[in-house]
Amino acid sequence: FSLAPAGQNTVQLDIEPVLDEDTQQFTRARITLTGPNATQPYRPLGVHVTLPSGDSELWKFTDLQLNIAGLKRADFRPQEAP
């Protein structure tokens, strides 16, 4: 993990794989969080993953909610972007 440059309202953490098995999954990941002065500090905003093929995936998190009753594994299936 390392701290990456970010804007005034965000914190970004860069992740590089250490184990060989991890390098088969990704070459770099960046997690973006709300900053320390946000109403809800350090909440996840998104994850950007660079794959070994050079392709990348961007996951954006919106409308975060905590402790939701009745969640199931199926609720976390990927959806196509609009």
C-alpha cells in the first residue's frame, strides 16, 4: 500500500501485488476514499484495477448504506454500466 496524490476531498491508496498469485489477478489497484474532512470520512468511493492484460476495471460506489438487514450474496452480482 502507498498513499497516492489526491484532491482536497479524497484520499487514494495504491496497491501493488506482492505475491506471484496476486500478480495473476492485477498489476495495480487504487482505492479512492472520502477525505478526513468529509461528513462521513474515509468512506469508499471507488476502486480502479489494472489487470495483467492491460485492461482495467472501475468500480464506483454510490448511495452507501450500512448494516442493511436481509442482504444476500445474489445482491452483489455485477451489473452492466448504463
